Amino acid sequence: MKKSKFYLLTFFLLGLFFVNAQETDLPSISLQDMNGDLINVQSLANEDKPVVLAFWATWCMPCIQELNAIADVYDDWQDETGVKIYAVSVDDSKTVGRVNPMVNGKGWEYEVLFDTNNDLKRSLNIPMVPHVVLLNKGEVVYRHAGYQPGSEFQLYEEILKIQE
């Protein structure tokens, strides 16, 4: 009986280790950008500056609110921290056609990537959108699910921590 508890505890702890390891490393997955070019997410380096992956969809109103709120301060953030934001659309084949018109209509200056098969979303264990992932040198250092007005300021505080 004691051996089985030991093995159970060992497997549980190993499972936690591998889940945490999976969440902190950026996977080698290629996504298409708005020009149709494939970009491997591991290459999203920004000269040792922070990178934000903002997962969203055209049908998700909180996602659009979040991206609009960040768009209002994005230029200042870039000037102050050099941060680069990628809006990662998780729209499927039925709604992906709405992405380009929405991005252009909103005037968002983010680079947009398409995760139509949810490969990146799954590999980062993202259960829902909106979901923001902050990267430092290709490693996940912060994540936030959902959006409440003002959440963008918490994200900015986390970006500033990288600069320290």
C-alpha cells in the first residue's frame, strides 16, 4: 500500500513538472500572418524586449474591448519599453474571413497571426479568449485570462518588471 502511494505521488509531481515546463517554453509552431507568410512563434524575438501574445476572436466582445484599450496606449508602451504585441486570432475557418476587415477597420497596429487550428492556443494551455501571454526572451513570464476595463494597466506593470 505504501509503495502505491509513493508511485502515485511521484507521478503526480512529475506531471506537475511537465505541465509547468510546457507552460513556460514557447513551442515551435508556425502561424500565418495577414500577408500569408508563415512565422514560427519561436522567432518572435524583439531584441530582448518584451513580447505580448493577445489571443482573441472576432466573435469575442471582451477580446475586442481589450485590443481597443491596448491600441489606445500601444504607441506610448512601444516608446517606453519597446514591447511588441501580436494579436493571435483563434477564429476558425467559418469566421477567419472577418479578421482582416476588423483589424483594418479598427486601425490596430498589431501584427496579426492566425491560429485557426488552435495549435498554439492548445500548446500554451489557453482555455478561453481573451487571454494575454507576456514573453521575455521566448519564455512565458505572465499570463492573464479574461478582460476587465483597466486590465491593460496590470499588463503594462508586468511589462515594466521585465525592464528592471
